[in-house]
Amino acid sequence: MKTIIVIGGSKGIGKALIDKLLISCRVINISRSTPEISHNHLTHHSCDVINDELPNIEQADGLVYCPGSINLKPISRLSIDDFKSDFEINVLGAVKVIQKYLPILKNGNQPSIVLFSTVAAKLGMPYHASIAVAKSGVEGLVKSLGAELAPTIRINAIAPTVTNTELASKLLRNDKMIENITERHPLKKFLNPEEVAEMAVFLLSDSCASISGQIFQMDCGIVSFKI
């Protein structure tokens, strides 16, 4: 049975991921809040990943970094601190946990790392400057570490479009906004966290042993198609 470290598994995509991983894996969750689920194969460490010292862990076969941000403002209203905060949450937090747990991952069973980007790193979207900059950094990290850590550790990222989580609640706060977002996507839908979690489970699995350094667009067609 593999052991997977999930950073930020108490909410949203991270929570959905833990639910799926616990079917066949041990899970070590690190987040500020405690997951609602309890399970014999789930261990939780309360920790602010950005500001606190990370807990010591003896063994792991996979790592998923889920924390993210949605900070949508015109460039004239984005402060330098906004850019710094988004970069710290999305990029430097991921770097911190990778550096911390890299030694144990190297000894893992076909180890794999999964990070998260966004469709806004590929598709120019108004008011997304800060998050697009940060997530582009995530994609660069995946490409660089994919080469550096091969053949021992695989690393990939998922780039979702709008996903129905608490983080995106401001984008889906009424029926009109939901309708507009649905219509913008060629597949006439947006994502639920369970779909994204399924992709993360696949990228962690041995079925994905030949894939590394890739960014997987879960875009409901918005980046790929013009219809």
C-alpha cells in the first residue's frame, strides 16, 4: 500500500482527493484545518505550510500540493504584495514541501509529485495577471524538476478551469454567473472537484509510469477549442 502526502486536503480538490486515495492508499494530510473525514489510513498534521516548520515524515511514495489562490483584480488594483502572496502560496509553498520531502520520496515506490496550475496560464484572461504569473511559475517548476528528478521521481501538473469549490465560490455565486461560465466552455460544463481528483489519482498511479514533466489541461474545451 502506497503512502501519499497531501498538502491542503481539508477542502475542495484536496478533500476529494483524500476521499479517493483512501480506497487504496495511506494518506498523510498537512493543512491548517482538520479534514472532516476520519479513517484508519489517514494521518493529519495541523500546519500552515507557508509559515510553519513542516512535520517530519519517515516514508512516502507520492506528494500532492493542493493550495492555491484566486485573486482576480485589474492590474491597476493589484499590489506588489498581491503578486508576492500568490507566488508564495502557489510556487514557494510547493518548493518548500518538495525540498522537505524529496529525500524520502527518492526512496519511495515509483514516486510521483502532482502540482496544480490553471487554464489562465495558457489562455489570456482579464484580471488574472497575478494568478497567471504564479501558476506559470508552477508549470516552469514542473518542466525543470521533471528533467532534474528523472528517472527516479515523476512530476506533473493539472491545469483546471473553474472548479466548483469554496475557493471559486465568488465566480459561481448566482445562477446567472453559473450559466455564463457554463456557456463559455465548449463542453457546456465546468469542473467538480471529484473529476480533478481522479486525474491526480491517475498521475500518482503506476499506470502513469511513463509520464513526467507534463501539464494536463482539464479545460472543458475553453483553451483547446473555438466553437
